[in-house]
Amino acid sequence: MTSRLRIVGAWLLPLALSACAPMMETPPPAPTATPPRGGTVGGRTPAPDKPAEKPADKAPDVVTPLPAPSDARPVALAKFVGRLTRGQKIGTQSGGIFCIPQGPITWRLGANEAIGGDQMVAMREELKKNGYRVAGQSDSLFDDPNAARPEILIGGVVKSLTVNACSGPQGRKSDSTIDIEWQIYDTRTRSVVLTLPTTAAAKSAESNRDAYVDAYVGALRSLLASDKFVAAVRPRETGPATVEFPPIPVSVLTIKPPDLSRSAAVLICPPPPALPAHLPRCSETCPKCS
């Protein structure tokens, strides 16, 4: 009996489920609109097909100097000083494959102490490469008295400088930024004719020189790209320097001679000397005397 009930239940259960299936059926999900490529859905921009790639490190912009004028006067690099404190941190020195920081890089010069080194040589070469005559710089070991003398002196004040370097098995690489205030001095007028600030940034590869040298050169290239600098190096006058004096007011007074025809002539004679009584008292040269 029990086995028969199991057989009947197994046969009736599928029929009951099929009868209730229309009441238990879940409605299908609403279709999702697929926007066209580049479109929006409900005012929202769809997510991109793939994540955006991270931009690569951009190299510092290279400034193109203006051509040197054909009549540019001889130039020379003068004194460069820094407005930084001795011992001031300007960057970090790292080392190893992973460039682990090892210590600070500090400014070594004192106040108003002249800057020299590879950066000065590099800036002179940059001036020559752009067509300027650099006076006093030649390969000769002796001074040439007939060589051109500088008429334009280029000086600078380093306002800020940063240098970060890493040395390891992969070589040495560095990056640097610099702010320089340039001063252009005219030897003929004995005055500063131009003051111009410039900034520059540089990165060096393993086989190149340190980035701070390229930063100095980059700041110089920005100076050479200024039309004010090009105008300053051109001659301002053809003749020798002259000194102008202020005008002096002058008054003219005209004196007319008196009209002697309308005035009585008065002849004054010296007193006659004592003469003997038998001689006349008036001489022949003064007949009107008495």
C-alpha cells in the first residue's frame, strides 16, 4: 500500500508543479539599452572599454633661441652668484638599483661667492653655437692685444636650484630645476641695460652630464630667446659716446653809441706848468686853455 502511494505521488507532483508554473514564473529582466560608441545613457557617460593608460614622463620643453643679429657686439660671461645659504638643502642623493635615498645635496658656496665650473664652460659653448662672438675665449695660451674686447657682459643671480641624483649599477641619472635673474651690462654706457628672470628644468640620462649643467644652459637659451636681449646686444650708436650738457640761457644786450653831433665836446687839458711870464700859458696843442 505504501509503495503504491509513493508511485501515485511521484506521478501527481509534476502535474501540480506544471499547473502552478505560470503563477511562479519570474518576469524576464528589462532589456538594457546599449549606447552607441561615444554616447551617453541617462545623461551619464559610460565607462570606457579599457582603463586609461598612465601618461609617460614628459621631457622638459626645449626653448629655441632667436638668431643672433649680424651686428651683435662681442659678449662675455661675467660674475654669477647665488642667493642661497651655505649648507642649504637643494636635493637628495640616492643610490642602488632602486635609488634608495642616502643623504641630502647641499649648496656649498657662500653669499656672493662666484660660481664656476662645468656650467660656465657649457654656457660659453651655447653662446658660440648660437652665433655670438664670445670675447676673451680662445684656445691660445697668450692674450691677443688685437682681439675684440667685450662690449656686453652677461651676469646672473641664481635665485633657486634643485638637484636630485641617483648612482647605481645602471649608471648615474639626475634632474634639476633653476631660477636665474640675468643682468646685461653695457660697457659703453657703464650701466645695466636689461634685467630678465628665466627658469629651466632638465633631466640627464646615464651617459650624459649632470642635469644641473643642462639647467644652466636651458636658462641661458630662454635668455637668448628674448627679443629684449637681442636688442640689447645690437649697437646703439655709430660714433663715440658723447656727454650732453643742459642748455645755458643767454641774453643779448645791444648798446648804441651816443650821437656826438648833438652834444658839446668838452676838452679837458692838464694844468699848465709854471712858465716864465714872457711865454704864453697855452700850448699849441691846447689852444683853448686859459
